[in-house]
Amino acid sequence: MIQRIVERYCSKQADIINKLKKENIDACLADSSYETSLAHHRRKQRIMMATTKYNTAIDLFLRDSKFKKIEVEL
């Protein structure tokens, strides 16, 4: 069950990351001054935060599953 929750959360985070990246690229292509704007940097920051949450969820799940494996072996 935990695995399904983590997988669902991670897929949602991956969708958010991809959506933000696409919006950023589209805006950069449409407006050359966009790359130096505040909106561009805010979007980059949101992409970084979403990626960090995604990686943290995976790390926590893997760490948790490793500990469970160790407990089962003991």
C-alpha cells in the first residue's frame, strides 16, 4: 500500500515537473526577454522544489523498504 501511495505521489510530482518545464520552455521561445524575468526564475525555483520533493519521496521510500528488509532478515 505504501508503495502505491509513493508511486502515485511521485507520478504526480513528475507531471508537475514536466508541466512547469514545458511552460518555461514555451515562454522562453515566445519571448526572448522572458529568460531574464522574475517569472522565469520563480518557475525555475518551483521546478527545483518539485524535483526535491520527488527525490525525497523516493529516498524515504527506499530507505524505509531497506529497513523493513533488514528487520525481516533479523
